[in-house]
Amino acid sequence: MIEYDLAGTDLGGVRFAISPLAEAALSLRTFRDPGRYPLMLPWLRRTEAARAALDTAMLRALTNDSFWVLDFLTPHPFSPLSRFEDELATAMRTPADAVHADIAEVHPDPVTRPGVLRGPADRVLGRIEAALADYWQTCFVPFWPRMRALLEADIVHQARTIASRGLHGMFAGLAPTVRLDGQIVQVSTSSGARYRRTTAGAGLTLAPSMFVRSASAPISPHESPLLMYAARGLGALFESERPQTPDALAGLVGRARARLLVLLAAPASSTELAVRLGVTTTAVNQHLRALRAAGLLTSARHGRSVLYLRSELGDLLVGEPAGGAAGR
């Protein structure tokens, strides 16, 4: 079990971030067992031809049969706005001894260690960099705006949970293997890693991911405190949501705006709504502005996001009692 001691860490020390490089590295688990990630099968099917032309020997070598990934390829993200290119460049500056240590951790038997990971660190890093750069360009770039929107929508949800249920409620909802016991965040991981470290000064970063099934943390206690967890809404990533809308309501305000009104029985950001409906954020924002101007929605800023919610007038128009399904 991995334990993070939050003693001396205030609420601001628990932050959310997104790591494009970590998502790419963790996705390599699908090379070994695609069925392990059923909600990502549509993406795997769409990228199958592209993956066949990549350096699959190196990409497969970056994980093992236990689905461990080299720690230096799952960096500590500092912002929801991190760029893949910047993270990859930083990872390629990892000291040689740390590179070899990570490789030995994932592939401890020198006899069975993949040949592509043997040799001088600079040569190994050069091939890793080329393989991951090609992988990102062909398999992630076409889908990343949609993927990032889903991850950002999850962060908005977690922030709402903290506001309504506190840190204990938020941690309890991340995964069955995560709990907050007093000031100790306890994480049971499949790696079997065991250590405790304080987050004072460093803080604790929480990162939603499309490629973890429960919760994941660095194998090494020397890495910055990081907890990756399964993002919500993966089932909607490649399928647009089509909520049932009353025909009379659609005839009055239009089908697109009627769908938004139905969905906004609970607060949501424009990014989250765009992912759920399979449209652009720009299109959603245009409809939200019109609905708010008509008095059918309320809005409130929450951190860097604006959350929208049906007003009492909106509830009445949809046909729900004032106060709506969200129990406001």
C-alpha cells in the first residue's frame, strides 16, 4: 500500500492536472491486452492501421506483463494545460542512472529484458523519444482535443465534489482502492509497492486518466506525490449523448437547446457538455449564452470553469417542479 500523509498540506496543496505524456505511456498497456480497456476499443480500432507502422518493439518494451510503465514516462504534471512535446523533452533529460533504474524496475531480469532497452542511456532515450513522438502524432493528435475535454470535465466534477462533500467524499469516489483515513491518503495498487511519504511542501497531484482501471501511483517513493485515477465518462468519448427531449420543448427552443436544458438538471461546464453531446465547445457556448439570456439557466464560476444549471424557469419549461431533479 502507498500512503500519502497530508499533514501540513492545505486544500490548495491538493491539485488536479493532466499529463499528455503519461496518457500516451499508460496507453501502451493496450499493446499487451486491448480487452483490458473495453471503453477504449473504439479508439484502438480507429488507430489499428497507424499503430502497425510504428516502432512497436520499443513501444511494447516500455511496459511489462504486469502493466507497469517506466516511471520517468509518467511525469508529475503541473497544470491541466501541459503539452506533450514539453513533457517528452523533459523526460528525455532524465539522468542515465535513473533511466537504467526505471528499466530494471519494470524488467528486473537482465536475460529477458527487451534488447531495445539495453545499451547506453542516450541511445535508448533517442529511440524512446522517436517512438513516442510518432505514436503521439499518429494515434493521439487526431483525438486529443476530445480526450482532453473529457479529462477536463472530470476535473470539474471532482472540484464540485470537494465543494459539496469535502476531500473525504472526493477521495472516496475516485476508486475502491483509495481512501482518506484521517490525514493519510491510502492507495492499494497492483504493483505491490509499499511506502509512506509526506506531501508537505510538494503537495499531492491528482490526474484523471483514460488508461488506469482503478488508481495508480509511482512505484518509487522518490517520485513527487501523484495519484492517477480512472476518468469518468469514457463511454461517451466516441459516442454522442442524445438525451430524450420532449417534442414540445424542442419545437419551442430547438432540439440542441432542448437537449442542453434536459442535461442541466445537474451543473456542468460547457466542456463537459460538449463531450457528452459530441459537438464543439464553441457551439455549446452559443446555445448556453442564449438560454442564459432568456433566464432559463444560471451560471457561476468555479475555479477556471463556469458551471451552468437550469433556473427555476428552466425547470418549469422542461416540466419539472421548481428545484428540479438535482434537488436544489
